[in-house]
Amino acid sequence: MAKQQPVSTERRLRDELRNIDDAIAESGQSAAIVELDQSSVGRVSRIDALQQQAIAQAAGERLKLRQRKLEAALARLQAGSYSICCDCGGEVERRRLDADPATPFCNECAAEREKP
Ligand SMILES: [Zn+2]
């Protein structure tokens, strides 16, 4: 039997993925409500509604990005390649994984990617 961790990595990933799924469902709903409002309100409110819709869409995109990252981390976990950097193939630091269990890169490669 494998050594039990207080909260397993898989559990953390699955919990967050479930929250994201809920949030995506909610953001889809609020975008639909905005569309409904648009037909029955004046011009200023319509601009507000469009802005709100753009904000909701941007939030939805971020959520979907995070969802893909979490799914990829779960896939790596199942494939046995979790904690191996997707770029250099080295070990991802424990501290990075604790901070974000879905991170696919080691410190060095992540820093490299953040450069403009
Ligand atoms: Zn790396």
C-alpha cells in the first residue's frame, strides 16, 4: 500500500477541477443573463451589459485554461510522469507543487517562460 499523504495530490487536483467546473457553469449562466437583459434596456445599460459580458467571457477563458492545466496534471499523475518538468524532464521542486499542484514546469523552466 502506498504511503498516505494527509491530502493526496490527486484529491487536490480533483477538488479544484470540480470547483472550476462549477465556476464555468456559473459564468456561462451569467453570460446568458446579460444577453437576455440587452434586448430590454437602454443604450447606456447595453454598453454596461456588453462590458459585463466581456468580463464574464475573460473570466471564463481563464477558468478553461486552468481546467486544461488541471486535467493535464491528472493525466500526468495517471501516466506516472507527474512532478517531471514538461520542458527539461527534470524534477519539479516540491515547493512549487505544494503551491500549485498543476504546475507543469520546474522553477528554472517557468522563469524562462515568463521572460518576454
Ligand atoms: Zn524544467
